[in-house]
Amino acid sequence: MENIMRNLYDVIVNNNDTISDFEFDTSNYYQSEDGDIVTYLSIDNGYTRAYVFKGQGKDLKSALEEAVTTYREKMHINFNPISVKLDIVTEVFPVLRKKKKSRINIRKDEIKYRRGEDGLMLFNDFSAAFLPEEIEAYQMIQKRLLQPTNVFNAFEKHLLLDQQNTMKKLLISQFVTVNKFRTESWYVNETEYFPLFRGYRTYDKLTRKDLRETIKLTRNNYFKQAVSSSGKFAYIYDPRNNNVPAKYNILRHAGTTYSMLETYELMPNDGLMRAIERSIKYLLTKVKTTKINGVKAQVIVEKDAAKLGGNGLAIVALAKYTQITGDKQYLPLMQSMATWMGELQDETGKFSIHKQIFSTGKDSGFVSHYYPGEAILALCRLYQIDKNEKWLDLAENEANYLINVRDVKANVRTIAHDHWLLYALNDLYRERPKEMYLKHSFFIAKAILRIQRLNPKKYPKERLGSFDSHSNAPSTPTACRVEGLGAAFRLAYDHGYTEEANLYKKAMKEAIKFQLQMHLKPESVMYFENKRLALGAVHANLTNYEL
């Protein structure tokens, strides 16, 4: 199949004359009443939504030739394609399969479908049919009902706007004949070829090259595009409708800035640093001065709340910026924010307030399981810059409380999978090497490993590597656990715990392979309008495309 796809690329992208002869067994693919197989070529220029061209024929070559001929006849000469996706229809069945019913009332009949697997064919032929990825990209089904207007929005890219009768039937009729279909698909661009599943490439193996290319794609696209001129992130983004809700979280702003800084540390890039500096500038607009126990300090304030985790993650981000650039302009601010954190500690060593109402100074009563780990990490990172031992003392106070009091009765089923605490204990152990820090890290890591989905007989292939904490296998909790295991791996590896290090590394590789299914690469953004903002992002889970 690779030779066929590369030849197809040459014909479409390089404008070679003809499709070469080849043998291809069509017996496992859908055939029409006339014995034709049905193909779709999605042709992408990297900027607009992909154009889609149908081809039918007695064999694959003739079907492809029909699609290529249509492309050449109808596309503008200034359209410059860069990649091609081929879909071959494998089966067709009624939209209401259990009822064996194709004619539906679009206002009432609910459509259940497999996201990323089921395409839609209107009016009992393939003149108006839309690929599985298009169903999602155009939101053709919402709340289980067909959305005729959204279906119509795809007509332009299928060059169907001249089909007046088809448009009229779709937009005016209450009853429409609809079938579902499935395909097998492949993708090719200048350097890559691979089969697709649900519009994504899959990873049987994981290589250093895979990881670096993934990070580079995010660096060059999503990280730069997601930060506005004011420095605020597109915190939540739905690439299907270009919607960015007003909801925001300054802690995750700081955490994302830290991730961008780690990316810059690995792969320096001027454009990325400019985005980072915009992000830091926005973070600093949330800094306010307060007094606590008679001591002047600074805090990150959002919605009249100063949070332990807010100061913690702000320091983590600013410390990484300082370490990478050598620029110490933010050191006094970090020290002031750490001072506020220190004043929150009580006689037991714990941070007694996690969320303080800024305007009144009162404790909100809210307690986070993750803020303490963020705070410990912040104090360790600040110590790495100014070498003030009091930050390590504060970090130890909280770590000792967490291990000896809060978590003392926890077991592998109940201990929180706290990735920030794993980060923190990795740093703290290197400065204050107490065995309990090592043991607690391995304890949390063991709990994480216990719930990883690894059995192919028990779980679908696409869920392997995820963790059995959520039924829908979301990407973010998986990423958090991988971060934590990464810290545990470094701790184990650097201190001679080879067996534990190997276990953590193996688990990380499987989890990353799972995550990469949701990493938006060129083939998975073909049908989106704003590709640059989506490219390199990771969507919520296998069937939720929110970024």
C-alpha cells in the first residue's frame, strides 16, 4: 500500500501524469450493486479544510483515476496540496442498524454512531457522503440528532454547491434517507506514510524520533498559537466550532507556562520564548501585595482568591525561566511569594490554608490534595536558585506532615496519584536525602502502575496504556501520571533502583503511546478550519475533541 500512496502523492502533489499499474485485492471492501468499489481522496494544503473527492470503479486504480480526474478538473490552479488521505469504503449499513432503518425523521430519530469510525451517506448513493472525521469536524450530529445546516457546511469541500436538488432535500425535508459507512484509510505526505485508525496514526513502538517530532510539532504550532497578544491562553478550545469559552484557571496557566519552558529547554526557539514571555507577563498581572502575620508578601490572585497552588506553580514557572535564561529579575517576587507560603505553615508543619479570600484574609476552608506538592516543588526550585536553606526547611516540614500524618494510613488503593508531589520528592531527596521521601515516591508510583490498562484481552487496543481511573480514558490524567512516573524514574535511576526504574519507564512508554493517539498531527486536523491552533494539541479523550 505504501507504493500506491506514494504514487498517488506524486500524481496529486507533484502533478505526475498517471497512476501506475498495481495489484490490489478488493474482495474485503464494499462493492456497489454495479460491482464498484468506492474511494475518497482528501487533499490538504495545510491551511484550509481538506477537499474531498469521490472515485468509483471496478478496481482501485480506476476508482482513484476518477477521483484524480475530478480533482484536476475542478480545483483552482493556485491550490497547492501538501498531503493526501485515501479512504476505501469497507461496509455500508442503515443509520438505525438495529431497526434496519435508513429513512429517518431528522427532528426526532436519534443517531447512535461510533465517533471517528462511522461516516454518513445521504440519499442511498455516494453523491453526498461524508467521512467519519468530517462528522466530528463539522459537528454533523449533535445530541444524537442530524444537523442539516452543519452537513451543508461540508458541501463546499466536496464541490457539491451546484447540486441544488441535493441541497434542497437536505435543508427542507423532514425525512431523509441516511446510511452509515466505514472505511479503511491511509495518509501520505512528503516524508511520511502510514495507515490510520479513527483518523490517527498508531504507535506499536515508541522511538526517540517519535517523541522529538511530537514535541517539535507542539512547539511550532499549538504553544505559539494558543497564547494571545495579552499573554492569555486559549484555555479551552473546540476546533470543530472555533469556540473558546470564557472559563479560566491561573494555576493551569502557570503549569502550561512551565511546560513551554521545559520544551524551550529541550528545543530552544525564539518564537516559543516570545510566547512564554507573553504568558509570564499575563501571570504577573495577577500579582498583588498583602500582609500575613504582619509580614509583607505577594500572592497570585484570581477571583479574589489567593491559593497555595497558585503561588506554588507561579514560582515553579518563574524558577524554570530563571534557570534557563539566567535572568534573575523575578527572584525577589519568587522569594516574596514563598514567604507568604511559609507564613501559612502551622506548628504541625502543614500549610494550614490552601485558599484564602484576598479581600478579607479569611480561610475559605477549601483543601486541595495537590497544592502541597506544588508548594514543596516551588520551594525546592527556589532553593536551587538562591540557596536559602529556609526554603528547604519549609519544604521538609510539609513533606514530613504529608508522609507521617496525612498519608500514614493510605494504601495503594487510596493514595492519591499526586504527580506534583512526585516531582517535589524527587527534588527534595537530592537536597535532603531521607529514605522516607524515596519510599513515598515509590509507594505512589506503585499505586499508579496498579491501575494501568495493559491487558489486550481485557481492554480495546486503543485504550491500552491508559489508566483505569476514568471510564472514558481522558488524556490529561494520563499525562499527569506520566509526569509523576517520570520524576519517580529519575529518582530511582539516579540512585541505583534499577528494577523500579525499568518498571516506571515501561509504564511511561505505554501511556505515551496511548496519549499520542490524541495528539493532533497534520492528518488529524485535515478537516478543521483553524489548523494552526489545533496542530500539536491533545484532545480530551478518544471521542471528545475539546482541547
